Amino acid sequence: MPDDTQQAIPTVPSPATGGEPPEHHMHLLGRYYRQVEAGRKTIEVRVATSQKRAVAVGDTVVFHDRDTGRDSTSS
């Protein structure tokens, strides 16, 4: 029986930005931000919004801690 619980989200090509990878900003609650920062939490996309589908391999993702205003960058 096939496992249909996981669906692939199609990659949307990033627009050319003069050699710089596009930057995407994600605001996380403090407890989740700290888990990402410590390397204990990976990125999960449960809602395929157009903004999240636009993230492609090689893009820069900036995580923002909603509680403290700190940020962290991931490529």
C-alpha cells in the first residue's frame, strides 16, 4: 500500500536577483526560534502558502524571534 501521507511541494524557481539569493523572512515564536537556533528543529512546512512555496534551494532564510526580536540566517 503506497504511503500517501507525504506530498511533495513543487519547487518554484527563484527570480534572478543579480547573483544574490532571494531572502525570505519567517517569524517564529521564541521557543521554536531557540530550537532552530540550537539545531534541534528542522523546517517543517505544513501549510503550503505561496510565500513558503517560493523558497528554493540556495535561497536565504532569515528567522526572527517574535519574543526578543533576534534573528538568525540560514542558506
